[in-house]
Amino acid sequence: MMRVPAERVRRQILNVLHAWGMDGDLAATTAEAMVETDLMGIDSHGLSMLMMYESLRGNGQLDLTARPRVMLDAPATALVDGGANLGHPNADFAMRLAVEKALKAGIGAVGVRNSHHFGAAGHYARIACAAGVVGFITSSARTLLLVPTRGTLPLLGTNPIAFAAPALRNRPFVLDIATTTVAANKVKVYDLNGKPIPEGWIVDEAGRPVTDSAEAMEVIFKRPGGGATPLGGAEITGGHKGYGLGVMAQILSATLTGAAFGAIRNPQRRPGDPDDIGHFFLAIDPRAFRPEGGFEDDMDAMIDTLHATPPSDPAKPVLVAGDPEAEERERRLQDGIPVPPALDRHIRDICGRSGARYELGGD
Amino acid sequence: MMRVPAERVRRQILNVLHAWGMDGDLAATTAEAMVETDLMGIDSHGLSMLMMYESLRGNGQLDLTARPRVMLDAPATALVDGGANLGHPNADFAMRLAVEKALKAGIGAVGVRNSHHFGAAGHYARIACAAGVVGFITSSARTLLLVPTRGTLPLLGTNPIAFAAPALRNRPFVLDIATTTVAANKVKVYDLNGKPIPEGWIVDEAGRPVTDSAEAMEVIFKRPGGGATPLGGAEITGGHKGYGLGVMAQILSATLTGAAFGAIRNPQRRPGDPDDIGHFFLAIDPRAFRPEGGFEDDMDAMIDTLHATPPSDPAKPVLVAGDPEAEERERRLQDGIPVPPALDRHIRDICGRSGARYELGGD
């Protein structure tokens, strides 16, 4: 498989976004978020999303020329309209605004409506950390995938929750999770390898667990009923908790900001209308609660203790959220970002259609 | 089993708290929180906690005469020292302070350190809802129960997360979850009934699932290793997500407020020192983001849609977080709060030792 240096992946994304008419600064922010996502190993949310963005743009659902607009502004809160542009520039703008407010008011909450897919939520949580504050992020999502506990139809997206907190000696704690048990993409990988999926990931329209990966793909992408279980799986193992967390993310991201609840078929909605995805960004300055440095010292002590927990398998040490992504980032900075042949072909095609210069494949 | 009217349970709790020297207003707040918890069917966190509080008080770990003190105060944030009193009066005070700030600044975050068990987190989230704002709560916990993914020792408590949002036509959405798959109390119920527990609740010191309920009780209460799985269970079904949510609750409740991380054996700690539990309370006024009423209308539309999801079993309709507790509350307001004979005996004994008037058993 081709491995492409991060810098070249960034240039490739920039070329396409520029060809699509996105402003230079917003394109730079978007390319940065997408490359960081690929570097952290979250392949489903980086470069490979360009195909989806191209199709949204083709449908007229995406306005790459819009700039985030502050609609309501107060010392500790703000509402931003994303103008139906990609989520990345909206999220970057909103997270930085929340951080700015937190550094003055101790806390800042910024909601975004009328946005789109923003890549990996953890990327924006890391922006908060880099400024020395705690970050908390939720988002609604476009594709209905999560089947509520006891239900038969998917009514919520994977609605991610991210949370990050800075340390001093250690890497920051960065949690970035879907509120479903797994993302659709994981099922795809099992299907491609012809492997059955573990029980508890996907249920059919009768609420029965599906373990055949080909059938699971059908349930997710073709059949109206069935979908992904909420985190926790079945009700007996706490699936109602994951369902509740998914609704919490929906409320903060979309109900609070006035964005869409995808499961309601709005009769006023026309083909080509934007998806109206919502995001929520919270930043908290530890210095509003403790003298400078105390928080970070205690973070380090906690992270050290968690890392030192005796593991059940000595080959698999206990991790802290953010470890796998940070380690993958170091590897990929060294070795490049893997680009499968099919993705490379898609990118070549996008370049052909948009007139962007192709450069993944090298000099 | 004896069923006692809520009003009489409240008087019983008040009698004991007064006999223990708690101030009238703080005792009233505590009794209210405990009775509400029992009314909502969360038996493990209400009246039955008096035995634990008596033992903490006996050890000198609990100071029932302390009043919550605001240590740091800003328009949108505050830090409260709980003075080693029970969590209930501290949590009630902090949640109301957060709501007050949210009504002025759009958002309010109040941390509490040096506190104790506060009952059910959802009770305080409902206080936010009753004032028309969104509430979000986390807490650290005393007993180490959660075994980190890949680990063999419990390092975190059940660290609850609660979230509530008001509607108009519908009951509010009220999520109140432990970040473990189940609470220790659920295992106790299976053990009392001689039933095996479902795989995925408890793991032993080698990380193997335990299904024998008697062995599970031993793992939880007697053996140093093993404990409860995080929400999601095994790593393959997303247990690392629940582990991350547990750490998130720990960071917000304890690291941010300067409260204890129980897993670190502090050499300065002496027997009788308070547990130093931390809580975090966030309130958000929807009117900082949307015109009055828009949030509640969209909450109603979402809740209606969730309730209308076709269920896989027609006898078990799709629920929204808070439904089971609200329904149980109506039943118990009617029929009284069930008090098992063993609990009644404990309460009689506490009355005997404290000099409080016993009145559960009637006139």
C-alpha cells in the first residue's frame, strides 16, 4: 500500500478544496483537521471523506464559500451559524472562541448550527488542551445509525462525545467516542475480510443480534430497520445508557443550537437542502477552580497510576484515552499515511473532475 | 413488605439527621434528596444509605455540622468546599448556584470538593430542569469498583454522569448513569436470588468474566483484584469508551476541584480523614442560544419521535431517559415506599443508638 507523507496529503486536500472554491484560510484549517485525523489513524474521517464532500457539494447541500457567523455573543456563550459549510472550519472557529471565553470567564460554551461533518471530534478537543484548558465536544451526525434500546429503527447518528484535559509530563487525556458500540466503518472492515462480527454490534429490524458481516452491511446501508447498538449493547449490559448518551449529544449539539433532528422527516425540507448538523463546544479553564498547576499535577499522578495498573495480558498494557492515536501519529509522521489503491483512484478522479492538481502519487 | 408513605420516610430521615446534629435547613435538603431517590425506585441510594452514613460519622469521616462554603466565585464559575458533610446539601447548594449563574451568564459551572455521597445524581439534574435550564452532573465515588480496560485492579468508582433537559408537553429528559456496566447493588440482588449474572458485568483479577453471582460478590467486596466492567463491557464491545467516560467524570469532579483520586494511596492520609469526594455541576440556559420556547418545542418533538419508534416487543415500548423513574415515582407516591424487614430493623437500631424517634412502622 502507498504511504504518503503527511505534508503531501495536506497539499492534496488543499488543492481539491481550493479547486472547489473554499477560501484560503478555511481550506487550510480544513486540510489541517483532515490530515491530523489521518495521522491519528482515524482513516474513516480524514482524506477518505473527500468523496462524500464531493457528493454533498454536487447535490448543492454544501456551501464551501460560507464563513462561520456569530449570531449570538455573550461573555461565556455564543451561537455560530455554519452557513452549510464543512464542519471543520466551523468547529475550529467555535472551539477557539470557546477557549477565548474560558480564558476570560473561566468557562465558554459555543454552539454551532447549520454545519456538516467535522471529522474527528478529538481533534478539536486537542485544540482546547493545547491552550491549557479542558475541552468537551458533542456533535449530531448525518446518517441515522443508532437503534434506541427496545426499538427497531435507527433514529440517531453515531453522535460523538469528545473530552480532553491537559497534563504536564504526560500526553493529554483525549477521549473521542461514538455513542454507538462501533462505527459503520468497522463493520465494513470485517466484511471485506469475510469475518463474522462480534455479537452486540449490530441488530436487525426485529432487535436480533446480527453476526454475519455481509448481512450487517445490508442492515446498515440498505434495510430501513435495524442498525448499530448504543454503547453497552443489549439492555441487560447497559445499552440504554449509550442510547441516553447519544440523545444527550443530540440535545447539546442540535436541540440547543436549533439544528436538525434527522429522524423527523421535515415536510418543508427539499432535496438539496443542507443537512443542518449541530455541534457543541465547551472549554473550562482549570485556573477558575484551582491555583495554577494543581490540575496538571493531579492529571499526571492519575495518568501515571492508570498506566501502572497491572494488565491481565502483559503484552497489552493499560492505556489512557488518546494513547493509541498519539502513538499512531508518531508512526505515521515517520512512515507516512497509508493510502489504499481504491482511495488513490477516487482522489485521482476527484482531481480530474475538479481540475485540482493530483500529487498523492509523488514527484 | 412494609410500604411507607413518602412523608413518613422523610420525617424518619429528618429525625435521624437532627439527632446526629445536622442543621435544620441542611437536614431538610438531605431528607428531600433521599426521599426523592427512594420515590424514583433507586433504593440503593436513599433511606438504605443511613447505615453507611452512620458508620462514616462514627469513624469521624463525616462532619454533619459543616455548611457548604464558596471558596472561589466568578460570574459563570464557582468552587465550593463541602466541609466533609454529606453530598446532598453540598450538591443542592452547588446545583442551585450553577442555575443562578446560568440564568444570568447563560452558563454556570460549580465544582465541589471535600464532599461525600450525594445519592442519585439525577435528582440534582432535575433541579436544573425545574428552573428551565439544562443540567449536567458528574461525581467521583468512594468505593473503587471500575476495572480499567486491560487492567486487573479497580481504580475508579462508579463515577456517575447525569444530564437533564426540560420539555413542555413531555416529562424532562433525565439521564442518570453509572459509568460501570452495573452498580454493585444489582449483583447483590442476583446473589440473593441465587441467579447467575449475565456475562460482561464483572471480571476477576485475571480479566475473565465472572457469571457466578456469589463469586461476583466476593470479587467486588472481598478480593483486591477484579471488579465491575466499564460501560461497554469487554474491549471488543467498546468497554474502553466506558472506562474513558469514568475517567472524564473523575477529572471534572475531582481533578478540577482538587478532590481525591481514591486509587492513589496518599501517605499523608490518616484513618478518619474524610473521603474528599468531588462533584461537578453545569447549568446551561437554552435562551443563551435560541429564542424562548424553541428548545422546549424541539425537545417535545424529539421525545415524541423516540416514544413512537416501533418496538421489537410490543409489550416493551421504547423509553426516554427518566421515564422509568418518573413512573415509579407516581406508583410510590400512591402506594408508599417499600421497606424490607432487614432495612426496617437497621433503621430501628439507628434510632435506638442516636435517640431519634422511630416512625417508619406507623402510628
